[in-house]
Amino acid sequence: MNEDDNKKLGKRIKQARQEAGMSQKELARRVERTQGVISTVENGLSTIDAPDLPRWAVALGKPVMYFYLGEGLDDAQQRAAAALSLLPPEKLEVVLQMLEGMALTVQQG
């Protein structure tokens, strides 16, 4: 991720944490990190490893895609993101590859 991506992700993490009424200390406890890590992520100075993002999403009560997509998702996008967040991480990549293949087929057809 580049610096702008880190800042966007950090902003979304902070927004989700505040919406959940959670302190940095509480989020740190839930994701088994230090409060300092939470702060550096929220400020865009560091990022979250992709395999760890589902744990953060669960702790914050958000679908994983919430952290990648911009605000203003329509209902169908929110449903899709929520459905994907329910998948175990080891199955997510397979499902995403299937979805990408289907999307390319529909786009070409």
C-alpha cells in the first residue's frame, strides 16, 4: 500500500472505531495489538497486514470491504461486502476469484 492508501485505511479504521463507541485501548485489546499500533494505523503511518484485516473487521463490526471501498456504498454493494465478510479467510480468495471471473464474463457479454 502507498502512503495515500494507508491514510485512507487509517481514516476508515478510526471512523469505524468511533462509530462503535470504542476507544483505541479497547480496539487494541480486541485485535491483540498495542494502543500505539492502533494510533499509527489510524494516522496512516503504518498499515494492517491483509491476513489480519478480517480480525479488525470483526472487532469493529464492519465487513472487510468497508475498509477498501469508499463511503456511499449502495445497498447491493453493502450486501455483497457483508456476505464476503462472513467467509472464513481461507475461502475468501476462492470466492473472490469466482466473482471476478463472473464479472468479467458479464462485462464482455
